[in-house]
Amino acid sequence: MLGFSLLAMMLGGCISKKSINYLNDPSLSNGSSKLFENRKFEYRVQVNDVLSIRVMGLDDATSKFFNVESQSNGTNLTDAAMFVNGYSVDKNGQVQLPTVGKIKVQGLTIGETQELVQRKINEFFTNATVILKMVNWRLSVLGQVSRPGAFQVYNNQITILDALALAGGPDEFADKSHVTLLRQSERGVQALYVDLSNTQVLSSEYYYLLPNDIVYVPALKARPGRLNLELLSVLLSAVTVAVLVINSTR
């Protein structure tokens, strides 16, 4: 009776193949393909964002006012230096540029922000080209992954699978069907589950991440059973040995 109880406990700790694998889809087969339409949600500049704004084509004296790179004496700038010397979006959603003054950028996409700054620069300088990037393009990956932490992103496009790869990937106890995505917005923090065990995630607007997203990978509910599996095996072996000893002494 005890053996059956232990066996039931061990089976209760089993994990389905669907929970282990990514992107399960019965409709996929060898030799065929399936298109998953992209649904991207473009990031819009928020208060406290930091922008790197370079203005090319200026004379050396004017360039020093705009470009942090010109002040670095040819050395590579660190992320911290880019943050400190970047242009912060103030509480009113504006950035302050030398000569140009304040520009309202809150609520604009990165592309729209670059176009607006370019138009403002054109009012003061000729043949100048604006290159604008986000400095605070960071994301965090926590939970059941090999290397949890915060990561600086040097790419305008990154997926949730890319983020997990940066963190070394989920471990064997990760629940890929209930990955939690936390996304900051002007109104607050949005939280939702992302099911990475199903290919439908490829068409989700949350497949592509945005700056400051947090990805949390929870543990499977079967984890306690898996962790105690070795202990149960030892206990079952001990019970078996005890039964054999008792029978041999009768």
C-alpha cells in the first residue's frame, strides 16, 4: 500500500511534454510552412526616458554642444556615460536642446521623435543630419532562467524569445505556458501571461518587447514532486529492503 502511495506521488510530479517544449502546434508538419502575421506595438516616448541625439554635419565648435561623442576624445563611451550625457525627457514630456530649446516628444514613436528633432534642427542649421536612439533600452528577465538579470539592448527589435536567450534560457523547472510580462505605460504597469508553449504567441502583439519590459518565468507546479523524486526513490528502496529483511526472518 505504501508503495502505491509513493508511486502516486511520483506520478503527480510528472511534467507534460507540452510544458517543456516551445511553440507546440499540431498543424505543423514536415515539408510545410505556416505564416504568423506580426502584430507590433510601437513604443512611444515617456517621461524619464533618455535619448541619445547626435547632429552630424556641423562645424566642430557647434558639434560639441550636441554630440557627447565629440567630448570623449575618441574613447568609447560606457552605458553610464551615455545615460548621464543623454537628453532626458522631463516631467512635461520635453527635451532641452542647445540653441533649439525645448521640444515636446512625449507620446511620439522613436521615428516620429527623430523627424521632429530633424525639423527643429533644420530651422537653425543647414545640411545637418539627426541620429536619435534610446539610451534606456533595457529589459529584465527573472525567475526560472539560467542568468536572471537586467540587459541593455542594442537593437530596435527584440522578441521575448531573444530575451530568454540573453538570460541563458529557461531551466527544466520553468513553466513556459505562464510567462509573465510586465509592461510600463503612462497609466501604470500592465501585467499579462504569455504562452510560449503555443505558436499563437508568434502573432501576439506582446511577442516583440518594448523598452523597460520585465519578463518573469515562473516555476512549474510539479517542481516539488520533481525535487523530491530522488528522496522518494531512496525511501522506496529502504522500504523494499525492510520488507525483504522481515520476510527472511519469519
